[in-house]
Amino acid sequence: MDHAATADGPVWAARALADADHRLSACSAVLESQAALGPCGLLDDRTIALVRGMTADLAAQLSGSDHALTAAVRALLVAHRAMLMHLHAIAVEFRLSEALAARRALDPVFPPLVRRHPDGGALLAAQTRVTDAVRLMRMPLAELPGDLQHIAWSIRDAACADADGSPPNGRTPVRADPPGRIALLQRALLHMADDLALTLHIDEAGVALFLSALALASGMPREMVALATAEDDPLRLALMLRTAGLGRDSAALQLLAIRPDADPALVDIADAERLLRDSLG
């Protein structure tokens, strides 16, 4: 059909040009930042593809078969800083799991400490479920933390309101039970008093449990811990390891397990906790 020949041709054309202008502006901003940063471990092609796939999958789950609504929801998901940071962290975690499976033969879903844990079966199921989903560039809505699930549905409501002026009825409730993977990892840490030190040894705990343990011990958000493993300069990761209470030798071992290219002397900083807090403003 020739859109320009229809009654709403001018309206359609104006919207299409506005969308094109937005994409062009966004491309310019991305190109500018990439040119300034150069190659960046946090934004390699695989990570970007995973985040794009996960946002598209979440938008489809929220919108059903309405393709126009799906596109609008996806744009809002990508624009939400906390949502994007969480999905970015999940993508980086997946990449790290792949790297350690290849480099250190570390089982990405059933590491030694999880095998010995009484609730290891539940963790195995959750980890397998999410790992398989991310590999396919998907993210089950129910696996988002509770606050992000609420945000996701609010984004869908906002997109619906923009489309027809009224929010949808019959919104799917946030799932409370069974708990998602992140909640299961946090619960496992609470019941690992005897093995708490081992949760900060990545070869024993595995990537997922290690990241949750390091977040708990360092007082940092889990997303920030995951992203620190991929930063070009591993200084923040070294600071987190020392802030978590690891001694110099133990911290250096974990740093090198994650980042073989790192300088182990990074863990020698005496006032790691203050520097870490100051770095986050």
C-alpha cells in the first residue's frame, strides 16, 4: 500500500520521520561515546546482543501479540537506567560464566559449593533455567527482582496510556512464589554460615553465588559487582575483594581467577573501603 495516498498519510509520514530522527540522534550519541572510549570490555558485541535480546523478550512478554506496543515497551525498558543496568549485569555474568567454564572447567550451573548445599537442587534448577534463557537472548519476566517486575509492568502501562490514553486491565501480578534465581542465591547465603568464606572463592561457589556473596560482603549492589568483573581497569574489583574482608593473598587469587590479565598488586591498597565508597560518589 502507498501510505502517502491514504487519509492518514501525512500523520503516518510525520511519525515515521520522527522515529527516524530519534534513531539518528541515538546513533550519533552512541558513535560519539564509542569513539571517545575506544574498545571497552563492558560493551563488546556479544554483551550488547544479549542485552538487546533480553529487552526484546521482556517487551514481548509484557505486550503479548501487539507489535506496536512491544516496540514502545522495549524503547522504555532500554531507557530505564536500573532495568538496563540489571540486564547488562546479567549479560556480563553470563559471559564470565562462559569464560571460566572454558578456562578453569568451572561448572556454570552446579559448582562444588552448590552441590553440597541442602537446597542445591533448587539452585541448580534456577541457574539452569536462567542460563538457558540468556543463551537464547531471553529473560523470563518472573526472574527479574521484585522491584524491577513492578517497574516493567509500570512501563507497559505507560506505553499503553501513550497509545490509547488508558492503561490495560487485568495486569499480571508479580510472582511471589516460587522465588526467582537472585532470591534463591540470597537465601542460600543466609544458610551458609559454615561455608561463608568459601562463597568468596569463585572456583568453589561458582560465578552466580560468588557475585551475590561479594555484593553482600562488600555492601555493593550485585549489578555493580558483576559489571566490575568486566571493567577495563580491574581496580574496582580489587577494592571490592578487599572490602569484603579477603586478605591480600586470597583477594589476589580471586582477582586473577576472574581477570588473569590483572596486576595482583592492585589488592595491596590499604584503605579499600573508603576508596570504593568514594568511587561511587
